[in-house]
Amino acid sequence: MRGAVTRFAARDPGPAARIAGFMGHLRANGFRLGIAETETALAALATTDCSEPATRRALKSVCCGSAEDWARFDAVFDSFWRNGGRVRTKAVPSNTTPAKATREAEGQATSGAGRTDASDSQKDGEADTGGEGRLIATRVANLRRRDLREVVSADDIRLAETVARRLGAALRDRRSRRVKAAAKGARIDLRRTLRASLSTGGEPFRLKRRRRPDRPVRIAALVDVSGSMQPYARPFLAFLAGLMRADAAADAYLFHTRLVRVTEALRDEDPFRALNRISLLADGFGGGSRIGAALQHFATTHARTHVDGRTVVMILSDGYDSAPGTDIGTALGRLSKRGCRILWLNPLKGWRDYAPVASGMAAALPHLDLFAPAATLDDLAALETELARL
Amino acid sequence: MTADTVQSGLAAQGYVASPDLAMALHLALSLGRPLLLEGAAGVGKTEVARALAAWKRCDLIRLQCYEGLDAAQAIYEWNYPRQLLAIRAQGDHADEAKLFSETYLLERPLLRAIRQPIAPVLLIDEIDRADEEFEAYLLEILSDFAITIPELGTLRATTRPMVILTANGTRDLSDALRRRCLYAHVDYPDAGTELQILTTRHPTLNHHLAAQVVGFVQSLRKEELEKKPGVAEMLDFAAALAGLGVADLSADPAILQAALATLLKTQSDRAIITTEVAQRLAGKAA
């Protein structure tokens, strides 16, 4: 055990600085932490003994804020305090200009072949949302990692943002027809006002009001980033990034052989850093696809909290699944029971003579509210009228 | 005090806490921070607060959140009928300043919690059901433990309650609230822990049946169910079997199927777990 523990340099500045370093490491791994948390962490450590499990649990309780953090924490902790994966912190370059210069050139080169940098350290658990599936997935999926920033440019994102904003606006009929009691509102609620006046001796002191509540439609977008979808990755990822910036309630997921929620990562203020973070999350980008399993996973986990009757689930995929297509049918059936509307945007549909014969696509069709072609940002923008009709 | 003290203290009250949860509670107590507990329904989140209050021998003040919960229900309200009565009774000599004094103030859970002589446990249950506006109120109270009533001024906390919030994912909580709290995720217990819980709660249950019940419920959770049975359901199930005089789970399929009523609460789940499936799971658990 002793050899595995990180050895610190002789001029180590002390425990406080080390904890601060760990906080930085957590931040680089997508934990949302401020200075206050560092203080709390130090205060917490002062109340516990110094054994490793106690330290780990104390920091876990302080630094985690959600179930996803909780599941990821142990791996990130190990990668910092044990000499497991110190390389990973440097995966976020401070300067993005070199990547930008080569992006265009590489864009063409990579579209066909795909780069095969086999990733060396898979130890620290980026993107662990799939629970037990993760280890298997990283081992089986071919270990290709691509920097998504090579695929998408800043202009794309800006353009996509406007498209996404317009699509979002088309999807929602903003206000309900019913009126509901509310603290502020245009109309006076006579019945409640009278009732309230009883407690003030018949004088209607407090006016109760009602208004038509806002019922926004939420969008949950699932983007297929498997190998067969690579030519379309550029518009779709830009669209995803744009959507997240345009709509604070939207949700984003990527899937190939497994499904990852990238909502939090994409909310990053800097669009490039956001893409960098999801390219860390989307390990195995450009590999095989298991749409059925990914949708099933979505329907049984994330959908429970994020999908309801006022959600539009938008799937961007070509429907080529390496597993039998029946899974897709059952997953979508389960999903549509939640009362959401399901759109499937398929880049292949735009082709002449295309028929949805891929078994997955055929199984999906009965559950779809809209099955439309989309291969470029312009196609997505053109959907506006169709979405308004839904 | 260490995490172990918390763990053994809760164990004395019949609550078996995981090491992670014990550490989180220990920190919440020693740093005086609220603790946010998340996890599926029925894993014992609410029960933590009960056990904690029993262990600390203090009151448990519970605020059950629901959609539309407002400050008047959660913090304080003026007792209007009583104020009116006072005005009528005093006639022309009504003293307006007295009408807005503490005599006419109705304390709701949050105000009551900060004005106890002994610090109570304040349980804010299912915070994710309340509206976002209410979350904002709560943040203010949780950060300075003071409540401002315009007519009376600011009421400061006499004691700081131990605050426990629970959520099970009806909606996403705001980052601000998450950051203010310590966090622990409560999972379904593993087989060993669950057996420990069962024997703590039903010490008279025969050992063979207890092991079978836990094995059965554990494998039932692996099935594709809409609502997985929680710990409370498991305890009901064990109590039901004991009450029916069952000594072995796979002995009588009809009784087992009837007792499933304590575990499976939706029609489709009942349909999935047919007699055959239940027998198979019971056979595995034996």
C-alpha cells in the first residue's frame, strides 16, 4: 500500500495547499466547487482522524453535490492522492490556439479514417454515469479518443445557438389556458379573496390573484456519436452546444456504446472548454453503437427525473444498431409512456430512395411523433415549422 | 465525537448507517451545516432524522414540502382571527402596537425550529417537491438562521437546529442549495447490512427466514420493476410473513404471492412478478 501513495516533494507547502490542489483537481474534473468548499473541507478534516477512509468520506461529503458526483468521487480521489492518473489534469490545455490552427486541416483528414490515439490511462473515472457498465465499456469499446474541438468551430456554435433558440421557441406554446392561483397575477381571484376576507372581518384586505401559468416545454436531446454518424457530428454537436446555451432547461446526452449526460459539461461559459469537457466524457467517440441499450438506459434512469408530459425527446441518430432492433422499440415504448413527444432526426432520411429498413429504425417508427431528415444545421433550422405543428 | 460514535449512537436507536452516511452526519453535526440526503424512495432518508433526534434526545421538527408550499405555511403567519377578536374586545382602546406582538404570531416549523431551548433536528422532507421560490427562502434561513418579520424585526436563532434535507429527484435542485449543504447519497443497503437492519428491527424473527427475506428482496431489486421495494417495504414483508406463520419462503407459493402485496405497489410490477418468477427468486434466496 505504501508504494501506491503519492509522495510529495521536499518543499511541499503543507496540507492546506495540498487540499487546495485537490480542489483544483476536482474542478478540472467537472465538480462545481468554490473557495468556501475548500474552507469547509479543511474544517471537516480537522474534526476527523487522519486515516485514509475517514479523509475520503469527509471530503466526499463536502465536495459532492449530486448523485453523479457521488458516483465519480472515489475514482477522482484515487487519481489525485494515489499515483494513479496524474496526467489527466493536464488534459485541459490552458491555451486553445494551437488546436484551432490545425482544426480545419485535420477536419478533412479525420473525417474518413479517424485518429487512433489509444488512450493510456483509463483509470480515473471520467463520465461514470452508467454505473457498472463503465469498466466493461471502456475495455470493449475501441479506445479511440477524439478531440471534439477539432470537429466543431466557434462559429458553428454561435450559428447553432440561434437555430436552437428558434426551434425551442417553435416548440412551446408558452402559456396554459387554465388559470391558477398565484402570488402575482393579472386577475383577481374573487373566491379566495372572499375567503381570506373572513379572517379580516369581512374586509378584503388581501387581494388574492390568479394567472395563466407558464408551461415551458423542455427539450432532451440525445445525440448518437458512433462511427457511422461521424460525418454529421459537426452540425449535431454544435447544435447540442447551442441548445444548451439557448435554453436553460434543456438536457443533453451523447451515446455510442453507452449513454452519458453532458448537460452540466455543456453549460460551461466557454464553449470551447465545454466541448473539451464533453470530449473527455465521450470516451469511445466514433466507435460502435448500441442504440437500443443506450435508449433503454435513458428510459430507466435519466428519463425518470428529466422527462415528463411536457418534454420533447429529440434523438439524432441514423438508427444503425449493432444489436437487434427490438430493444429500440421497447425502450421508446417505455419512454412514450411518460407522455413525452419523441422526434427522431435521421441524417440518412434526406437521401433519395431512403427507406427506414434498418431493423432498429423500423421498430422505432410506431413510437415517433416526428421522423424527419436532418444532416446539416440548415436542415435543423428548417424544422421550425414542423415543430410548431406538433 | 467521531463518525464511529455517530454510527453506534444511531445503531442503538435501531438505525444501521453506512460509513459514508455516518461520516456525513458527523460532519454536519460538528460543522453545523445542513445535510442533503438523496436516494431512491424507501432507503431510509427520513428515518435518519428520526433516529438522530432519538439519539440526541431532542425534538424532531418536520416540514413536509409540497408544490405550492409558501412562507405562511413554512415560516410564520399572523393569527388574524385572534387579532380581530382583540380589536372587537378592546373597542376604542385598541392598542395597535400590541396586535403585532408575539401573542398573535403563529409559529410554523422553520420559525419554531430556531426558537427552541434545546437544538432540535429539523427535517425538511422532499425539498424537491417545493417550488423554486421556496428554495430561495430556505437558503436565507439556512445561511444566517434568522427570520425577519417586518412588524417585529429580526428574530435570531436561540439554538441552531441540526438540519436534514431529503430529496428524491422530482426536479433538479438549485446549485446554490446544493453548495450550502453537505451531501450524502443513500443507496439500497447490501445484503449484509440489510440483514442487520432486519434483525435489529425484528429481533424475534427466525434466522433462516430473515436470510431468505433479504435474499429475496435483494434479487427482486435486480428485476426490471417500476418501483423497487425499499427497506420499509422489506420490513413490512418480513412482518407479514411472520404474522402469517411462514417458516420457509418457498414452502407455500400462494402465501408468498399474497405477501408480495407489501413489496410491489403497482399493477405492472405485480404482473411481471408472476408466481413462477417469485418461486424462482425464493428458490435462489433459500
